[in-house]
Amino acid sequence: MRHYCQAWVDNDIIEGRKAEMYTVGTYHWNPAGDSVELWTRDILPVGEILTKWCKIRWNTGLKDKNGVEIYGGDVVKYVIADGTWSEGVTVVFRHGMFSSVRGSLWGLCVRGGLLVEVIGNIYENPELVA
């Protein structure tokens, strides 16, 4: 089953709980745009969360070499021309498409024989982009 987005919720700020990533089943933006109501894919309510404490990660529609779905904010590495693995690069949405600082993500995933692997994300693994 494809999950179209995930939400990183900084619970440390909200309730003194550990920050957490949720796979979102349904969401509803407050008309003012300052909060979002989230439900997990199992329709369990996460609650209404201020958008400044919640980052939505959209699915790119692509998978890595292990079949892991790639989301915006993921950090990926890929095999470069000499056969070695690259440093991690962050997946971003810009200019109307998902890309990385190295160029088109689609190009990285689809070109013949090129391997891409998700190694973490900028929220749960900030040290990968430090």
C-alpha cells in the first residue's frame, strides 16, 4: 500500500514526549492554515497540531534499491560512476519536482543500473546532513 505522506511531529515541544514520525492516512488543514489534524493510516487520531511543530513529508512515488519508499526529507546515497557510494544527499521538492542537491531524483532512481538507498531522513537523523 502506498503512503502519500508522513508527518514529523515534534512532540518534545508539544507534550514533553519524544518526537515521532507518523504515516498519515488522513489529514485536514485548519482553514487559517496554522494547524493540521492528523490520523494514522489505521484511522487513529494523532490530534490537531500546530503546523510550526509538524513537517509533512510527501511520497516521491519512487523506491530505493531495497524497495523502501522515498519521501521528501529523506537522505539517500547512490552509486557514482566509479562504482563507489556517494555521500548522503537530501531529497527536496523544488522547481516542480523532487530532486537532490545533485540533480533529478528520478534520474538517480531510474537510469539503468544506478543504485539509490535511503539511509535516513533529516528529522530522525540530522547528523546525516551536518
